[in-house]
Amino acid sequence: MNRPETLSDLAVFVAVVGAGSFTSASTKLELSKSMVSKCVNRLEASLGARLLHRTTRRLRLTEAGAALYETSSNALSAIEDAQLAVSKLQGTPRGVLKVSASQAFGTVILPPVVRQLTLDYPELSVNLLLDDRHVDLVREDVDIALRITGEPPDSGMVYRRLGPNRQIVCASPAYLARRGTPTTPQELPSHDCIAHMQRTTPRVWHFTAPGGGKTSVQINGRIAVTNALAVRACALEGLGIIELNSYIVGADIAAGRLVRLLEGYDPKELSVYAVFPQRRFLAPKVRVFIDAMLASMTPEPYWDAFLRAPGAANLPGNTRKGHSLPATEAGAKNRPGYARNSPPGNRAARR
């Protein structure tokens, strides 16, 4: 029963019984009568049992044939239902979309995206799995992860760069009034700086100077925090200088609660990546989520609007050309460059 033709032979057998004759079954299946007969004979030989009593006028099931027909017809119906379900899933986005993201990004950025997706696709549900660690997408049954890194993410996964994630050095007006305002990275060691311990190098900050040179600075300070949102809260309390994602501190800078520092010195550039475990058949629910994220980040992330406001400095790193690709259309998963396979051995810290 393990030959590749067994399933098709079962389907032919069920069709013969349902149609009541070899001739009617051959018409329904668009096969020759001899081919239909051959399939049934092969199935009987494989099982070692006669399934049909054949007469010139009609067919009659044997006891073995009746048992096989009942079981096989139910199984074939289940297969048809499964094929229909897959076909539907490959059309309109539906089902449960499981998204992994850091606590900060998931809290600040994703709720508006999820709101719009659930309005646009009533049959789609979204589970946000917010955790400051790298989840195993396959083992934990996650559809897509959003990761902020300086390098292409996890080995063995497929990734799509969504856009830049800019880092901003800032502090509260109260802190600056008390301790003064640094104008170069070299002045940071004499200030209280708050270490974000989820970073790859939490106590070393990296910068690109106005002339293009690279510099790294060892920071000092008594406060160390493992959560990005708590880093922001400490800065608002005047506890020190922070280097944090623009999507977290942008609104505070625009409102004057925090003051941007070291303009012209760009912190290390990072990117937001969508990471998923397969690419041949990208489920519609994953595709529309990627498109929604691209729409919010192209040509520039909407949360960086404060950097483009009148009087604001140029965007960090904005001398380079090129942005993320525009939002995809249905079926664009096969477009060249829609996603890339991660090189082996790459792993970076969550932001």
C-alpha cells in the first residue's frame, strides 16, 4: 500500500463505486475505461483482496470492498477539505498570524499596524509575542519575527529589510541644566550615561564623525537597564544620557521632554528586518503584514518625522542613496529581491 499510485487508485475505486460502473467513472474522471479497470485491478492486487463483483449489468461490493470504500471515501473527502483550506489560505489573508518582536517595538509601533490589518482583513487574527530574546521561529511556531540589528539576522532564516532604525543620543533638559551639554562623543565619559544592557556593547557607544571617521567611546554611569522603555523612563527622570531608538524617543524630543545631543555624530546604523522561515509559498497573512510594515517605513519611517521638521538636523546617515522597496502587490513574493536567505552564523542582539 506504499506505492505512489495507491492513492490515485483509491480515488478511482471510490469514483467507480460512486458512479455505479466503470463506464460512468471513466467519463467522470476523463480516463479511458481500460485505465479505470487497470487502476482497480492494481489496487486489488496490492491489497490481495477482491473489492468488486463484476457482472455485465452491475457492480457489487465485496465485504472487503465495502469496508475499503467507507474508509477511503471519508479519507478522500478529508484530503479535499484540506486542499480547499490550503487554497483559501493562499488567497485571502486569514487565520492566526503570530508575530515576534521586542517589547519596545511591539508596544510602540505594532498596535496601529495590527489595527489596520484587522480592519482590512476580518478573517485575520494577530498574536503579538513580545519578548526581548530571539525566538526559534520553527520550534515555537512563529510566522514572522521583527528584529533590529546591525547585520542581516539569524542563520538559516529568510529576511527582508524593512527600513532604517536610527539611534539618538539625548537627555532631559533637567539633566543638561545640572551637568552641561556634551558637544562631542569624547565628552561622554565625564557624564552619567545609562547603559542599555540588551545591546551587544551596552557600555561602548559607536559613532561616525562628520568627516566619516569612526570612533567608539566607553561610557560611565551608575544606571544599567535591561528594557528599552525603562531606559527612556530613566532619561525622563533626569538620571543621565541615553542612546536609544528614534521610534522610542522621537515624540519626547519633538515635545521638548528630551533634547537631542551630538548632532552630526551618527550612532551605529541599524536596520529593521522581517525574518521568516520559508519563502517558496509565502502565506498571504505574512505577505500583507510585511507590506503594512513597508508602508509605514517607506521611504522613511513615519516616527522619524521629528528629524525632518523645520530646523531639525539632517537625518543620520542620509547621505547614502536608496530606500526599502515599495510595498508589494499580491503575488509579489516571487519578485526578485523580495527576501534574502541569511548567511550562516549571523546573530545580533535585539533592540
